[in-house]
Amino acid sequence: MKVHILDDYFGTLRGLPSYSRLAGHEVTVWQDRAPGEEALAARLHDAEALVLFRDRTQITESLVARLPNVQLIAMRSAYPHVDVAALTRAGILFCSNMHAGTPSIAAAELTFALILAAARDLDGQITSMRAGRWQSGVGRSVKGRTLGLYGYGSIARVVADYARAFGMPVVWWASEEGRRRAAFDGQTIAKCRAAFFERADFVSIHVRLTESTRSTITRDDLMAMRPDAVFVNTARAGLVAPGALLAALNAGRPGRAALDVWDREPMIDPDDDLVSHTRVIPTPHIGFVTEDELDLQFADIYDIVNANCAGDPVHMINPEVYSPYRKLR
């Protein structure tokens, strides 16, 4: 097949072991972003299979209408950026490996790195030293301080293991079903939602972004946090109600935030209200961006491509468009 891979900004994928799984395909890897949808459609005119680099490109109805030769779109993980209905109407098979039970270790590691960075004010200390000054203030140890984890998923459970290794008590909040699973596993559940936000020294959110979870974190939730507490988001910006975090930070609750995800990505505006906020540690959505994680993720995606070529499709999101008589070369 003519396979096009989008948004490999640093040309990493060709150098990973998993890339050999595409042997025999005609592969094009795009490292830069097309300046607009028309230019992107022109690039992809001959593509038969499209590999997505997570949610870096929006698959809209108007783009789908401009992809005359695409038979398959493949990716890994959640897909709020993909118009599945438009793909179905166009007869394009969409497959995504949801990797149930396989946490992103890279995302968990970054989450805890941000917790430590906020606790010790690493960004402030680095800025101070580079400006020719010595210490900029006094940090805090994490041992004995409570980590609140919102969402009882696989990544959150890995973060909890890291926290316990550092001597942090862990308290949970989640959906009713998530709280039920956490209780069954013997975890500590906050007595109520408000108590969860009030009690924790650090709150980290780990929930998939869906229509039901969008804006699930409200300004009231954030305002319930203490003035010395830290809010961490390495999941999705859309989980927080629009404007809620900025308003809460400006009101002094929570005291700090560490953010890896943004309402607009790539976020390249240094004057953005959150990016430039003195009490925010910003990172450019690098939670999953390690060689190890990418090799794992793209191995799964390449397997989707090969399975479809073999006439045995896997991880179909819209199976109604699949026909065993389709010719996938």
C-alpha cells in the first residue's frame, strides 16, 4: 500500500525498530505540518493508508471529502480528533488500538517529573541561575504530601506506584465505576468530590477525553484546592472547563499548575495566558514522546496496516464499512 505517516516532527520513526514492519509498502513520512487543509489534502492525494501520529492532525469531514484514494486510517489510543461518522460515510475504514491495560509509561514518568519540578520550583531555580542569581526560593519535599489522582486508569495506577515509592499517600476520585474498582482494589477514596480537591497537595488528572468527560474539571473544583497545591494535567486540556484554570490560578487556588496539554496544539504562542503565567510549568505535549513509547505505539499501528492488507482487519472502530472483498494492496 501507499502508506503516508503524518506529523513525525523529528524524523524519529524511520530509525525505530518497529519501522521494519512496513517493509514492502511504499511509505511517505511527513515531518512538517501542511500550511492548511487544502495543502494537506494535496499531499495525501495518492495515499491509500494514513497513519496518524496521535491527535496532531484533525481528521475533519471536509478533509475526508478530499481523500479520494484513502482506504484505511490507522492510529493508537483515543480519537476525539477524528470524525468517525464522516469516515464511515466515505467508506474509509478507521482502526485504532485502544491498548486496554497497557499504560503509557512515558506519560506516567512525565507526570511525576512535573510533580517533582513543581515541588522544587525547578523552572524558577533554573531561570534564577541563568540570570546570574543564586537560589530563588525554598522548595518542598513530596514525602508525606498527598497526591490526588483523578481517574482510575492504567496510567494513574503507574503514577500511584511512583508516588508511593516517594512516600506519598495517594487518594482517588473517579467516575462511579472507577471508584468502585478502586475500592475493590483497596485504594483510598475521598469521601466526596469536594474533599478530594481540598485534601490533596497535588492533583493529577488521568481521564480519556470524550464528550462525556469534556470540561469535567470545573472552576469550583480548582478553587477548592489550597493556595499551596499544584494541579497537573498530562491528559487533555479539554478535560478542564474553558477558562477555569486561568481564573482559578489568578484567584490564587491552586498555587501552581504543571501542564503538558493545551487547547490549541501545537501551542507556539509564548504570550498565551497559561504558557506565560508565572505559576505555570509548561511543556509541549511530550508525555508520550520518547523513543521507547513511540516504538511501542507505532508497532501496534503498523500491525493494523498489515492486518488489513492480509484481509484480517483488527481494532476496527467502524466495522460496518469493511468488506472482505475490498482490495487492500
